[in-house]
Amino acid sequence: MEAVFECLSTRLFPKNQGVDAYLITGIAARCDWVVLTDTQPPMKAMRRNVDTRHPRHIFLSLRVPALAIRYFVEQVLPGLSKPFVLVSGSEDATVPHQIDQRWKAFDESTQLLIKTILEHPLLLHWVAENLDDASHPKMSPLPLGMVFPNNQTHNVPIPAVVPLQERPLRILCAHRVRSGAQWEIRRNVTRLAKTVWQPWCTVPEDEVSEAGFVKLMNQHAFVLCVEGGGVDPSPKAWQAILHGAIPIIRKTGVVDAYNRLPVVSIPDWQAQHITREKLCHWLEEMSSAQAIQEKRAQIIERLGIDYWWRQIEALTDR
């Protein structure tokens, strides 16, 4: 029987059908309460996974970010009387500043609401997907993991992987680039991959299928995981690690979470940050993490929901 594990996922579906349509899955299903928002009516609601007046963990879905934050502060927060951990996610919108260009930046009133949350005496910690600023002591990042839009099982097969030492010293650059300013970073990285980094980069001319992407990953030591929506490099980074490749990501507010995994983080998407010499060093440094069975098992564990839920649960003991 093929080995599987329950993968981390922060995303809720089906979206854009009103809050009543959502199935509570992934990390949200582990929380006591779930605060939902959606682009279509009914646009906001609160569900209780556990029938309690004193939730320890509350999931805040940011499908409509400013609405979600206001609804939480005005309707949910006043009824709390015991310490809690807030977990936010389920959208590419970022917190605490909202820098994804497909949504409006948070205005002054929303910023004040975020300040209200962070300064609330009952808030133990805020764990956030797409954290754009990790400087606040009460905020830390949560990777989004993988996305299951059709609400299929979150149990993912554990594939056999080609050892890093047996892979070419090459980087795969295969990402979607759409129109609009949001995707300018990926356009710039693609240009670098076709010019300065061309001697060690593979750039498919056409968009590849999911199966084609997996096949290409197994033929490369590294995968460029350039943020497109939000600042989180997954699900691509999660897939790369699962299939034995090393993601190269940019240092953002989420990097502290990814430092627990075999990734390479660079200061910015600039030519000087990726060289053949650096690739050789990174490959030597990372090879043992995939080659040794015990370390590979630890990597798989850290891709799973149980590992990240333990980190969240531990915050209630502070």
C-alpha cells in the first residue's frame, strides 16, 4: 500500500458561493471557531467546530480581508473572555499591511483594527499565512502548504525521489506569468533565467501541466519558487520539497517558517544572488537532508498538518 500523509493546507473551498458553501478543512478544521468571509452573500459568518464559549484557537478566513478583520474585531472579539490564538489564512491577501496588488492596501481604519487585535490582552499570538512583516512579537508565519480546490482528500502520497547528488546542477523556472503589476517579479525572474542564469536554468517555452511539472522537478536539483499571489512561495515550494528538489525562495515575512525545511532563501531576485558557485555550495549542504532516510522522514513530517498544528497548540501554553 502506498504511504500517504495528511498535508498542511490553509485554504478553504468552494469560494465565491457565499459562506454557507464552505467546507471546513485543513488547519481551520483543527481550530475551535472559524470566522468566514466570502465575496458573495452571505458574506460573513462564524462557525463553531467545538461548542465552547472559550475558544483556544480561532481561524480567520481572509477571503475578503478588510471585512474579515472588521467582523472579527466588532462581532467576535468582544465576546471572548479567555486567552486565544488567532490563525489567519485562506487567501493571498497579506497581513499586517496587505501588499498584494489585487486587493486594496489596508486603510487607516483597518490598520487600527489590526492594532486592536495585536494589543488585545487576551491575544496570545497571531499565526498568519502570507505574513508580510514578521517584526511584531505576537505575529509569526504559517505556510499555506498545498491547495485542494476540489475538496479532495488532503492525504498526499509520499513519492520516491531521485537523490539530489544524481540530479543535474540545474534550476527549474516554470511559473505562470499573467498580466498586471502583481506578476512583474515573475517576469523579471524569467528574464534573468533566460539570460544571466541561462547556463544553469531550464525555462519551458509553454505552460506545463501538473504531471509535466512533477517530471521536470525530478530532473532538477533546484526550483525557483517566486511569489505571485501574496508572499508565500507555496504550493510550489511544498511540491518541490515533497519531490526531493530544493526550492529557492526570497526572504520575506514567511521565511522563518520555511527555514524549518530544506530551502534556499536569497535576499532578493537579483542576478548576483544565484551563481554556479552558490549552487554547488547549496547542493552539498542540502544533499544529506534527502539522502538519509531519517532526515527525509522528518521533512515529510514537516510538510504535514500535524507538525504545524503542534506549533500552534504550543502557543496556548505561553
